[in-house]
Amino acid sequence: MHTKTQRKMVRVSNFIITFLNCVTLLVSLVAIGFSIWLNFNHSATLCQKVLQKPLLILGVCLLVVSILGLVGSLCRVSFILWIYLFLLFLLIVGLLCFTLFAILVTNKNVSKALSGRGYKELKSGDYTNWLQKYVVNEENWEEIKSCLVDTKFCQRLPSGKGADFYKYRLSHIQSSCCMPPTYCGLEFHNATYWTMPKAGPAVADDDCKIWSNVQSDLCFNCQSCKTSFLDYIKRDWKTCSLVNLGLLLLILFVYGVGCCAFRNTKSKGK
């Protein structure tokens, strides 16, 4: 009876590991294929090109882990399963670290609490400073601007005239990057063309002077545009941290099943 139960557990654990690794194998092939397509597709925009290397690295990593999992579960080789579990453990640690980091970066209250405990490089406790320094720095901002221009982001704004234009609901990034701040008091002509009144801007603000009717510039260098991107990144990272938590639970489940398969394979080898 004990032997039958053990054999059933081995079959179930191996089936789950095999099925999940077949899924990740397909995902890895799709990621690698899309990365190769981006490399040879000359019509791909800069925003799409940015995804090329991360997709390739992710695809190769998933491919290696999937093959190890499939070989270990189908052939029941305990040594390969051990390597597979070790790689999964590293992935769990990496996901856990990134999730905690994303929470710290996007949660001002948590970062303030930690900054009072020896984090001297972040005295203010406001991790927006970190985001501005390492995410929206001068080099990265040039790439973001190129993406906005390549995708014609601002050209997709509503084409309403006069009072009709103000009836449209614009996103925070659209209103901050594609048009001058409303407090500047610039004269409206269309969504992306505004002129300075003879009396000058209503408020002495740098963003009012930075605004340009050149479609490749607009308000992309305005502080309001950069701030809106910081807010967008913070929201995006919060969402990413929640997704990572779900993924972490899934990988922990796979890791538990893998440990069961490894133990059963090892005991069978004995």
C-alpha cells in the first residue's frame, strides 16, 4: 500500500513538473523568437528595441531551466533535478529581493521608516530622489523622449478646437508632456501648438519658457513631464510588485512539487 501511494505521488509530482516546464518552454521560445524578430526588424521603434535584450536573457534563462526540469522529471535523474531546484531557489531569492526593493522605492512611508535606521545615503527618506537619479536621469530621459517621438505619442491627442478641446479627458502624461502647463496662460491654437502672449507667461516658471512648438520637443524637457513619468513609474512598479508576489507564490508551489519529485526520485534510486 505504501509503495502504491509512493508511486502515485511520484507520477503526480512528475506530471505537474513536466506540464509546468512545457508551458515555460513555450514561453521561452516565444520570448527568444520575439527578441530575434526585433533584432532584424528595421521598422521597430526605439521603445521596442529596448525590450530586445531583456527578452533574450529571460527567454534563454527560462529555456535552460525548463529543459533541466523536463529532463529531470521525465528521466527521473536526481542530480539534474537538484540543479533545477537550485536554480529555482535562486529565482525565488531574486524575485523576493526585487519585490521588497520595489515596495521600498514606491512607498514613501516605508522608506522614511528605514531611512531613520542608518540609511545615510537617503537622508530625506524619499525614494523619489532615487528614481529621479537612477531611472529618469539625463541618459534615460533622452531614450524616453525618443520613444515619445517615435511612437507619435502627442500626435494622438484629440483635435478639438477651442472650448471643445478642454472637454476631452487627457492622461497625466499627455497633459504634462504634450502641452504647456495651464498656469502659464499660453494661447491655444491646437493640441500641440500654443503661443506665448505678448505680456509673457502668467507665471514665472521654467516650464513656461521650456515649452516649444517643435513637435520633437514640446514639453518633453519640462519638469512637469518628468514628474508625471516618475508618478507613472511608481504606479507601474507597485503593480509589478503585486505581480511578482503572485509569481513568487507560483514558483514556491513549483519548488515544493520539485522537492517532492526529487525526494521520491532519490528514494527510488536507493
